[in-house]
Amino acid sequence: MTLTLDIPTITTERLTLRGPEPQDFEPHVRFFADEKRAWGFGGAENRNGAWRWFASNIGHWALRGYGYWTITDKATGAIYGITGLWHPEGWPEAELGWVAFEGAEGRGIIHEAAFAARQYAYDHLGFGALPSYIMPGNERSVALAERLGARFEGTFENVSHGTEMIYRHPAPEALK
């Protein structure tokens, strides 16, 4: 059996959002090894755990037809993080999520990427008002969600992360 993924590429003014590639693994390892960074994404992982997460994202694309894109600089190819849609088993619905790798914060990169991923989800995948699930205390993610127009809706018990806050993004028709 051959598995071929047709992951769309999205371009913005400064960025390319593309499917995961082998060279993206090491930045994931560094992200998951940093407890300060990884706690808001479920917690630190060793190399094996990072591999399992990385591979599961590729599998998510195969099973759901969407997942996390790798965020790269259009001019240099530098890898800034990931953004996209995630809906693993046990979650109530697909969410719009993001991760900033070291050095990507404070430059509008993740906002630009998450905005483009949300627009793609609305325009090409037919999603309605998406949530973003955010760990309590992750103020940077809350600020980004609010900058994208999302509003606090409540909490839910995530099967893998415990209590998370739900920030609901505006519906596609509200953005027109």
C-alpha cells in the first residue's frame, strides 16, 4: 500500500505554510525538549515522544484531510513553527492551533500563519466557527486568539491535557 498525501501549500506575504517534511523533525525535537515552551502544547517530550507527535501529525493529514502545516519564511525557508487544524480521537471538534518555535515570537509570524490557516479551513474545508483550545495560563496564546477575534466560550476536559479553555473564532460569515 502506498500512502500519498496531497497537503495544500498556503502562501502569505511573508510565509509559506506547507506539509511536514523530514527536515522539520529536529525543530520539533527542540520545541518538545523545552519544558517552558512545550507545557502549553501538552508538555515536554523526549526525542521518541517528539517523533510520535511528528508522525501522528502526518497520519492526521492522511486520516482527516487536514492537520498542522509547517510555517516557513518565504524568502529563507527558516522554520518558525506549526499551525493548522487538529482533531484527535476524544476531542469534541477540530480546533485551530499553533506553536511558535524559538525566535518566532513578537513578529506577527504566528498571527499571519494562523489567520491564513483559519481562512483556508473556512474557504476550502467548509468549517464553521472554529475553537482554539488553550491551556490555562498560556497568556501568549490567549492574546493571539483574541487578536484573531476569538472570544472565551468556556472550558472542557481534554482527554489528554486536562482542563482547557475554549476560545471561539468568528464564523466565516461574520468575517465578510
